[in-house]
Amino acid sequence: MPKKNTRKPTILILDDDPDVREPLASYLTKRNYKVFTAATNVEAIAAIKEFSPHIVLCDVKPEKDGQRLVILKEAKEIKPEIICYVITCPHQDI
């Protein structure tokens, strides 16, 4: 009988706010995910090329120019099987 793959995916968190990025990374690391973080688009592309994560959690601020959405497109070009999730939260509500 083949062994079931129990390896958890590697996750890249892209968020410019360390007050969001670091607690999320800590939460996922404590649950045995391998986590990398990036504060900028440039850092994110470098991390995708170097670490080849399975998942990208990407903060997007709707009021900005959409550059983060371009990063998700680039991520798919680098690694077509990557799964990208968009996350957002208005800080004034926290």
C-alpha cells in the first residue's frame, strides 16, 4: 500500500506590513508549515525563484495600483502549479 503524502505545503507570505506578515508566519510555522516571507514584490519574486513555494498568500490593497496582482501573474509564469490566494484587511477596522 503506498504511503500517503503528509508533507505540508511551503507557503510564501507577501505583505508589506510586518504586524500582519510576522504573526501569520508564526501561526503557520507553529502548525508545521514551511513559511517564507516577503515585504516587497522584488523579495517575493526572488523567494519564488529560490524556494519554489506551493502557495502564495498575497496582501492586496484595493485602493493601490494593482501591482500585487501583477506579481501573482509573474508567480504563475515562474511556477505554473503555484496556488495564489489574495488576502486583504482594512487596518482601520483592526
